Amino acid sequence: TGEVIRSLKPYRMGANAPDSIVNEAVDPVMGIVEYITNPWLGRVMIPSGDPPRLSAVREIGAAIPEWRLPDSAALARSRGHVRNALHIDPGFRQGKLWLAYSFVREGQIRYLPVKAESLRTLLSEIAPLAASFSPFESAFSTVIVERSTTAGGLDALRKIVALAPHSAFTVELAEILLDQNRPREAIRLMRSVDSTNISAERNRDRHFLIGLIQHYVGDYEGALAEAEAMSPTGQYDINAIRVKASAHAALGRVDELKPMLRDLPSLQTDGLYGFAGDVLLTVGSELAAHGHPAEARTFFESAVRWFETRTPGEMRNREVKFRAGFAYLSAGRLDEASQIFDSLHAAAPDIILYIGMPGRIAALRGDTAKAEKVMQELANLPALRFGGTPTYERAAIAANLHRRDEAIRLLQEAFSQGIGFLYRGRLHWFNDFSWLRGDPAFKALVTPQG
């Protein structure tokens, strides 16, 4: 800290300067001290250029933990904090990197054109600053631009994690390893984090992610152990229940699931899809994928009942409404599902997920002409810019048309374009591909590689 402070530019003031002038002189020093002492930042992240104002740094420190909360409100709050930082200190160059990263963390650049364009504009403003970036900032910029699509992006993230092993970027690296289908390496990385250096909340999130990965690699007992580690007092939150119930479903332990079916609706919502209806839907899908269709039907019907008892205000939440459509779809109620997906598409016609769903429904109904029309609309979108989402939607439609070769080819292409673990980790129970579960080429896509 002393070395950093001594390196700051001299600030001269009169002998009888008022407090406002003294505060102005001290503020950059305190901004640097805040970087060094803030557990989300640290010495290696000290920004290039003029020292930022203390209050601007604190806004960045408030934004970072919000990125670990998987819900849209938290992501909006985090971007608000970063924008506040830039408003407080327009010369805070690293602040623009954090703002760009907020778009990447949110993930909506994959299917919302307006978000993708905002990121592209921001990156054009950042590019001229690159020559004077610090080592952290240079690596950070590469991570933002390239993510997991190139070896350079992964190498840059490894560099950040080596510099700051207990930062939020460790989870980012684990997620990119997952996107590259290297789940065991991701588990080793997450377990290398010293839990005594992070908060109880971050440690719970760590166990949650490890539990999801354990499930993907087929270690269901390991996933159950992570659910227990999330709940040391024996009180399970909804994310711990998701991990635990999914593991029991995969193991066929239906009797273990019955109490969860009773208690789940009373648990508090937590995260973007952290509500009871989605967990019921997920467990039903796991049961169906592992050969328990009758039990799966019970969970699908419970999910439908949960959604049907939501208030109008709750159903205005797009995530809730979107998953309600899937609940009806899983229960075989195509008309209700179609009404929901059509209304979502009409309200937000540029969201790629909503573009694809009417095509999937049309394929299920045998309306090949409409399904192919939607596929062409998706094919006209820049798939790489949206992380492969348009290509994945085309694959799902092709699968529902029972075009095996086309569905497999498009899935492979979508993964190469960046859809990653968010899809791969659940692909084994997605309804669109249920008839392909025994296909060797499909199984290769959901087989861990590292």
C-alpha cells in the first residue's frame, strides 16, 4: 500500500486549505486503498490511469457480488452500480471494462440484439485505451472480448486467476471450463479455493456449482454430498433442494422425492429460475430421462398446478411465464404451451428464445412449413454474436421434426459457437431430444471430455 501511495502524483494545497480541498487530495489515495483492501478486488486489480475516486471504487465493489446471484434483478442492480461509478468518475477507465463485463456476465448478449449492440459500442470505446492497460486490465479485456471461444480467452482468464485466486474470476474460469466440456477440471479448480478466504454465501454458491457439475458427470452421490454441504444446519434452500432432488431422481429413489414434492412449493424463490415450479419441472424431466415416466408425470402435473396458482403479478415475470410454457409442454398440453410462447414472442419479438419456441411447437404438431419458416428466420441471425443460441433453436426444431442428422449437426455447430454448459448440462433431459438419448453421436455431445 505504501509503495502505491508513494507512486501517486503530488497534490499541492495552501496551508490553510478547507476540508473540501483536503478531501479532494485524499480521495484518490483512499480509492487505491479501497482497491487493495476490498475482498472482491485486491492489489493486482489496481487500475491504470489516474486513481479513481473512492466512491466510484465502492460502486464496483458493490456490483461484483451481484453477478453471483442468478436473477435478472441482481444483474440490473450490478450494472446500475457500475454506471454509478462511471458517473461519479468519468475518467475511471477500468470502470468501462467492468461495464462491458456486466453485459458478458448477464448472458443476454446471446439472444437480445440490443444488448449485443451495447456491448459492441462499449468495446469500441475501450479499444483505444488498450496500449496503457495494466496486466490485469489487459487480461480482463481479452476475457471480455473472447470469452471461451478461443484459447487466448482461456489463457487470459487463467492469468487473472493466478494473480487473484480467491476472486470471482475463479468461478468464471470454472464456468468456461464447463463450456468447453471439461467438468472434472472445473471441479478441481472450485475445490482448490480455500473456503476460509471467502464468505459463507460464496462457499454455498461454490458447493451448488460443484453439485451441478457432479450431476453432469454422473456422480449423483457426490452431488448429494454437495447439497448437504450447502445446508450445514439441515435447512435446505431451494437451490440445495434442486441439487438433492435431481440426484435422487437420477438414482430412481422416488420415495426420497415424495417429501420434497410436498414441501417444495413453500420454499422461498432464489435466483433467475429459483422457484418451485422450475424445480418440479426439472425433477420430472430427470425422472423421465432416467426411465421413470409415471413418476415424471406426477412432477409435471405438480409443476403445472404450481404455475396455475401464481398471481397475475407473478405471471408477469417473463422467466416464470417461460417455464410455465415448458411445464404445459412436458405435460403434453400443447395448446396451453403454445398460447404462452406465442404471447411471449408477441411481447418481445427480438428475443431469440421466444423466436424459436413457436417453431418447436409447430414441429411437434407436424406443421413442417411453419417450423421451416422459423428455422430460416433463425438462420438469418448472426449466430456467433449470440453465442450459438439461434443454431441451438434450429437444432431443437429439427429434432422435433425427427431429422436426426440435421439435429445432430446443428447441435455440434451450436456448441462450437458457444452455447456451453448452460445447455450441455441439461441436454440429456430436454424433451426435444428425448428420442435421441441412445444415439451415439448425441451421447458424445453430453459425455465429459476432461
